[in-house]
Amino acid sequence: MAENSVVTDVNPSADVTVHRRRVVVIGAGQAGLSAAYFLKRAGLRPGVDLEVLDANPTAGGAWSHRWDALTFDHVNGLHDLPDSRLGAADPAEPARDVVTRYYGRYEQEKGLGVQRPWRVRSVRAVDDPGARFRVVAERPDGALREYAAGAVVSATGTWDQPYVPWYRGRFGGRQLTTRDFTAPGDFAGRRVLVVGGGISAIQFVQLLDEHGVDTLWSTRTPPRWRDCPFDTEAGLGVENRVAARTRAGLRPRSVVAETGLPTSPSVLDAIDRGVLVSRGPIRALTSDGVDFADGTHEAVDVILWATGFRASLSHLAPLGIRERTGGVVMADDDVSVVKAPGVSLVGYGRSASTLGATRAGRRAARRAVDFTADLG
Ligand SMILES: Cc1cc2nc3c(=O)[nH]c(=O)nc-3n(C[C@H](O)[C@H](O)[C@H](O)COP(=O)(O)OP(=O)(O)OC[C@H]3O[C@@H](n4cnc5c(N)ncnc54)[C@H](O)[C@@H]3O)c2cc1C
């Protein structure tokens, strides 16, 4: 298949050149870079029999979009990419800048030839000689590329799919999600309701409070404070629970539902001061604020939905792998998609952390190499 790798045929319907690749990796965050590294180590040549496509204009995956105030000392820890060390990072530097620089250096050093900005629009199964999938990618200027691929590793994260729960009523003020947050200064003089029970939500409440913003907090269920350290054993327990869900085709639950919320000294202090105290669930939105389930009403100027994300999988819709539950049935290796042999998901379910993504990238690479052995 590699001999045919440059330009081989033209899609007669759209007049688009089709590039043949043994494996196409979609996404160049921690998960995609790990998979690409192991594919290259297995002998696949980027731009020849391997293509890595990323929708972002720069390196860094979802980290390249995170807000200034999320400094490196506020993240849970970033696992090293394979055969590489992040090394010491300035704790006061935005995590966005640290990670973007690290991933960018990695792509260069490992020669992964990441193609960007190319957003994959669809992956469909085909029965062509020498190819099992057609992958269509689009650049922001509308240019199209099509690939005939033997296997696909999808590592597209969650950042593009913020989840906002539905409530009765209509709010007349500003609404935004975690994805849109830039700086606490944007909310000066405003009254802000932060919604969500995860780590981002508690960080937003604390950050806004530190900047003198009048802030309220709403969670659907009481905050799940963790009273024990999150050690290796606890991490393994979480991974096993997540894997049990995804192997059953259920959608992975929110991170906090599995891990609970950390109680650092600053968090305990904010709880004591009444800052990190949830008003409980919202019952309905109103033009000037919200009605809470306890019957009280609060007027606010802004609602910040820190209510999590869903996996970005819309490009895989033609494969019909989504269950009614919204999940995908995963095999016991936690990367292979049962209903689409030759397709791996990395950074999904059990591997939705920088540690999990790094390990899963290796497994997905091995699966893709094995699956395409007759094409290599
Ligand atoms: C606020 C926040 C803080 C977090 N903090 C931590 C932490 O401290 N430690 C930790 O381990 N984890 C953390 N996580 C989870 C973390 O983001 C992941 O563990 C990891 O970075 C995700 O890597 P990824 O490669 O799966 O996804 P991403 O980093 O999201 O990368 C996916 C890439 O795929 C691209 N893409 C998406 N769709 C397409 C498409 N259709 N075609 C082409 N490209 C596409 C995107 O542009 C992106 O570059 C955090 C998550 C959030 C939301």
C-alpha cells in the first residue's frame, strides 16, 4: 500500500484527490500524538503510510484553548508523552503555553508530520481493494482532502462538545461554557452563576471570588468532596468502573462522578467562607436569573455552564457505532470499537486522561498495525 501513497486516484463525485494511507490518526492531542509516535516506531512513515490530521491551527490539542488563569500549578498533572520528558515547568505559566510548547516540540522532534488545520468531517467503511475506510477532511477555507485508509485511530477529545443541560424557561443575560471562558476580568461588576459539580466549576468559583466577582454556585447533586487521597489504587478503581461502562456501550460519566472533588487547603477555606457552597439544583431559567429547586430565586447577569463535555465523535456517524445510550461498545482492550473493526478510539472512556491517553495510544497503534498487516 505504501507504494501507492502519494496521490493515486480521484473521487469522481467531488473531483477530490484521494490519498492512500495505511493508518489515519484523527487528532493531535496527547492521545493522537501517542498513537502516531507508536505507529511511526512500528515503521509507518508520516506522509507516506501514516497521516495525522488535526483541526487546530496550532499544536497543543485542547490545551491550546485553555484560559490564562489556568496556570500549570492548577492542573492535575500532565503525563509525559512516550519517549519524552516534559521536564520542569514554571508553575505560574498558563498550562496552555506549557503544553502547546511541549506538544509542538514533540511533533517536530519525532517527525510526526501533523497536518493542520484539517478537520475530519466523515469516516465511512468501504470495500475498496487495499482500503477499508474513506476519510474526508476539510480545511477552514473549504479545501477538501480524501483518504483511503486501512485503519483509523480517532483521538478527537471532548473540547468541541461542551454539554449544557436543558432547563425550562429562557435566560436573558449572557451564557457561556467552560470552552468560552477567557479571564475573570470579563466579569467585573457582574453577578455570575457558575453551574457544575466538577473541578472546572470549583476553580471558576474560586477564581471569580478572588477577583471580587459576586459569584453563586449551583450543582445538580451535592458536591462530592473526596476525603481520601487519589492514589494509584483509587485511580485504578476509577479506570475499571469507566471501562465497565464503555464495554457495555454506555456513555462515560463525568470525571467528577468517578473521582470526586479534591479538598485542598484553598478549597476547604472557600467552603468555610461560604464561597464554595452549592445552592443546589436549578429548577428553571427566568429572564433575569434562575429559580432553584428549593423555591428561591436569584437574579444574575451571567450563567457560566461548567457542566462538562461529551466525546467528539460526529465524524464517525457514518459508521453507525453510537448506541441509543450515546455510548460506543468498546472491546476489552478499551481502544477497539466492537462494531467497526479497524477503528480505535483513544482518549475515550478509560483513556480520557493524559496518562490513559498515552498508554492507549500504544495499544491503538498495535491494533492498527495488526489490522492492516496484509496492506503493509
Ligand atoms: C479544563 C480541563 C482540565 C484538564 N486537566 C487535566 C489534567 O490536569 N491532567 C490530565 O491528565 N487531564 C486533564 N484533563 C483532561 C485532558 O484534557 C485530557 O486528559 C487530555 O489532554 C485529552 O487529550 P486528547 O488527546 O484525548 O484530546 P484533546 O487534547 O482534546 O485533543 C484532541 C485533538 O483532536 C482535534 N480534533 C477534534 N475533532 C477533530 C476532527 N474531527 N478532525 C481533526 N481533528 C480533530 C482537536 O482539535 C484536538 O487538537 C482536563 C480537561 C479539561 C476540560
